[in-house]
Amino acid sequence: QSALTQPPSASGSPGQSVTISCTGTSSDIGGYNYVSWYQQHPGKVPKLMIYEVTKRPSGVPDRFSGSKSGNTASLTVSGLQPEDEADYYCSSYAGSNNPVVFGGGTKLTVL
Amino acid sequence: QVQLQESGPGLVKPSGTLSLTCAVSGGSISSSNWWNWVRQPPGKGLEWIGEIHHSGSTNYNPSLKSRVTISLDKSKNQFSLKLSSVTAADTAVYYCASSRSAAHDYWGQGTLVTVSS
């Protein structure tokens, strides 16, 4: 059982927007602004898409955006494209005793 | 740009110790980054194993803490993972990664380690 809860699946048509949620507690997501999101295509290495809740690393399209409200973080993908079909994982800092926790992952399907 | 490369045996016997090394290039292991190990069992999600700082400070996943040791070799610009008393449940792709502010920005290609007799 993962520390952070994500829906197993999400889907949308090309051009649409989709939001993936990631629910934690006040000890992780709610307590710190250190939420990250990763994209992983099958057989590939995870890629950092969002860090510190809302920031995008260089090279990540601005179609990807992050937000947080209380104990829940969200990743929104706007203008869905076929290459966005992948697994997405959230992660959060959770304090000095267990610094990093991951969500169980969400499979995004572009219909 | 930082590059990481895992190396080590792809097959470990049950009750044995899994040992992997991550070579860092394009950057110094003495930078402000943390150096991490993350694993992914076949068909499953990511699990953080632990991290080490160039100062020698370490943090481990509480669920694995009793079996994990992460160490640093500054002279070789690399860091290592040892996981003891392995079982089939430890079969996974093991990634090394660097992190800042709890975000894992650079990852190795990953190496599959199978626990089997």
C-alpha cells in the first residue's frame, strides 16, 4: 500500500485536459511544498515533470501544470497529445524520518 | 548534465545480499544533491529505498531500514546500495537518482535484479 493515493487510471481525448489527483496527509503533502510528479513510459526511466508543487524543469511543456490544496496535489495535462499516454507518479517530502513517499501511480490513456 | 549508471549482479540468491553501485558522471558527488536508490517491482509502482548526502548523512525507507545500507565513495564519484536478507519480493528494477528538494531530477537507466535460487 502506497503512502500517497492516486487513481489507478485516467483518460481523455486528444486536445482535452485531464487532472490526476494525489492524496496524502498533513505529514506529507499538506505539510510541505515539496510535491513532485513523474512521467514513465513503458520500459522507460521515470522523468521529472513537476517539482516543488508547481515548477517545471527545463524542457517540460507548459501543458503540464501542478497544484496543491490541503492534503491533495494535482497534475493537470492540458491539450492532451498521444505521447502523453504513460504512467504518472506523485511524490512528496514526508519529514526527516521518511523523506520520500510515492503514490501508487496513475495510467493515463489518450483515447 | 549529470549522468548516472547502475552496475551489479542481475541475480541474487534468496537470503543473500544485493549489492549495486551507481557511477556519477558530469557532476560531482560532493555537490549539494542527495543521491538516491529507488526500485520498481515488475508491473508495479515506484518505491523509494533511501538516500545519502556527500556529508555522509543517510535516510532510509522505514520499511527497509533494517536491511539497507547506502554508502559513498568520493574518490570514485559513486555511491552504493546493499540490501540484505533478500527474498523474491525484492525482485525489481533498481534505479539510482539524484535529488534536490525531494525531487528526483536525474535517473540511471535502471538495472533488473532477480532474487532466485
